[in-house]
Amino acid sequence: MNGLAEIGMASGGEIVRLDLGAFRPYLISHPDHVQHVMKGNWSNYLREGMFWKPLERLLGHSILSEGPGWESSRKILQPLFTARYVTALSEGLADTINEGFEALRPYEQSGKPIDAGAEMARVVNKAVVKVLFGSRISDLDADRVAPAYTTAATSFGFRMLFPSAPYSIKVPGDRRFLASIKTIDDVMLPVIEQARREQSEGKDIVSALCQARDEQGEEISVQQIRDDLVSIYGAASETTGTALTWLWPVLGEHPEVAAKLREEIDRVVGRDPVHPSHLPDLKYTKMVLQELLRLYPSGWILPRMAMATEEFGGVRIKAGSQVLISPYATHRLEEFWDRPLVFDPERFAPENQERRHRWAYFPFGGGPHLCLGQHLFYIEAPLMVAAILSRYQPVLVDPGPFKPLPAPSVRPARKVEMALLPIERA
């Protein structure tokens, strides 16, 4: 991961062919080249090949795939993830988040540290499940889905390294992967089938999907609804959970940022439960989150396969070649970011926005595959930061440093533990 960033920085963003033995992909990091692959000629660079094949067993043919399945899902889901629609769900989100962090009071009283990653994931899971399922899924089932998805998403490394291995032969990780898929399906499929029978008009996403029709006016299949829900769940959970796990080590290293962030939350939220009406005034909080996504984008690598041979950036890319687009690398290019390794939320102050190349920053991807969940992130994540910092004063048990783990998402390589101290108020 850091190696990719170093290669991108050393090359100045030029296209580089990586020598990984039998696998020799091209690293794409310059914003001009990223724009070409993700937007300008995006139909020539599809989500296919060794990186995507193992994911099909988890996500199916959904919003994260290609072809007719993706086109159908995109048309159906796009109206459900507009800023207006997500805002309509925000009060329920805020209630769920407040409850999730209020449940940590025993840790404040006992002084026992929490596992920040696990607790952020717990609250994110409940919030995302609220958006997707409303009250259709029990807390017990919601708590089953989160670890099952995490296990499924992290147990196919062998398949990615050896994509030619037939699925009839069991390889390391298969048993855990298949057991996790079964857990996910055991929870989701009965809920979808019941929602289909009821045909209710609830605000949750599963109700909306059950009401939707395809281009021929037919109901969407239960399998497509399942695939889309699993894809959305993963995207919404991973980005927020990853960013908020990194927040605490970053604040520990930058006390001036922590002080400014707490001052804003004290002023805007105070002692009250956090509410969607607070969001417009949490401006610095949003800047902190944007900078977190710059240095620690959840989707740190976005693989594509070239469908036809072409030349761009002075390099001839042959059909069938894999290209690796890396936000992690692009977000660290010195040509586009002053002091790129320094955490500085002021980069995202309104007066600094116009000077940036449009494709120098793309934590949610871009082009036709732009992540639908970005509106959800900028409601969910600020509410979570405000909810915890208005209640507690988190202090790292071990100040680090914390290095990233090269996994499907950019997580700290070791556990982030912190104590929740009472807030001393004037």
C-alpha cells in the first residue's frame, strides 16, 4: 500500500508497470490519467479480472458489477441516494447513533478502554441497517450481519492471488467465506421476501427496492435486491467505519486539530443529543472527515481491466491488461498536494477548493461508477463524530504510531484502544 504511494510519488504520477511476478498491472495515479480511465474512456476499463471475480460470490451482479446488472441497479438505486432522500432518513439515523454511543456510558464509569474500530463498526452497522431495513431487522440479526460481512470481505485473499484455481477445489479462506455468505443470506433473504409480500411504502431502502420496477415494468428479483443491499451495506459501512477508526490516532497526533474540532462540537451541539439540524454548522468537522478520506480512503485500490488496446499517457495498454487506480497514491502526489503526508483539514476550507484538480481527490470513485453512498457518509459520519465528542473525551491508551494494513480497506494494522473520560465543562 505504502509501496504503491511511494512508486506513484517517485514517478510523479506517470504510468508505471508493476512487476509482481506473473502479474504485471499498470499503476494509474496522475489525475489526468485517472480521469481518462474512470470517465473519459470508462467503458474500456471494466470491473473484471482477478480482483473482481472472487467478489461476485459475495456481491453478485449488482451496483458494484458491470453490464446489464449494474445498469439496472444504478437506475433503480440512484433516486434512493440523492441528498434529499438521504436527508429524509437523517432523523432516524441520528436517533440510532445517539443510542449507540450512549450505550458506552459503562466504559466511562469503569475506565475500561474500548476497541475503537469495533465500537465504530457497531454503531455504523446499526445506522446503516436502519437506512437499509428500517425496523424490519432485529438487533440480534443486525449484529450477525456485520461480522459476517467483514469475514466474507477479508477471506478471499488466496482467490485473488490465484484466480485460476477452480471453485470446485477448496482453498484457504473458502470455508469462512461460504459460512459468512450463508449467514448474510439467512438474515437478508427472509426480510426481502416478507417486504415483497407486504408491499409497504416505508422509507427504508428495502421497501423502496421492493416497489421498484425494471425497464419492462417487472418486479426486481429477490436475488438482485439481495445483491444490491449487500453491496450498499458494504460500501456504506466500510467507508464510515474505516474513517472513524483512523480519526482517533490522527487526533492524538494533532492536538490542535482535536481542540478545534471539540470547540466546534461544544458550540454547535453542547450537551444535547446530536440532531440533523446541527449538520450545517459542523463545517470544520466535515473538513476533518474530508482530510481523513484523503489520507485513508477506504477503497485504496480500484482495479480495472482494459477491454481494447489503446495508448494514453505515453504508454500502450494492451487489451486484457489490469490497471490499478489508487486514490491512496493520487492523494499523496506532491504536484497536487502541498505537504501531502501532513494531516491538514484546512486544505478543504471553502477558499482552497478551486485550486485543486478535479481528479486529485476521489475517495468515492468517479464517473459512471461514482459511489452512491457519499451523501449518506456526509450525514452519518459527522453525526457520529459529534455524538461521541459531545459525550466523552476519548484518550488513546497507546498513542501509536499506527500503520495501515494492506487489506481490502485501509484499516490500522493493530487495535486502536482508547479510554472514554468524562468531559470537563465550564
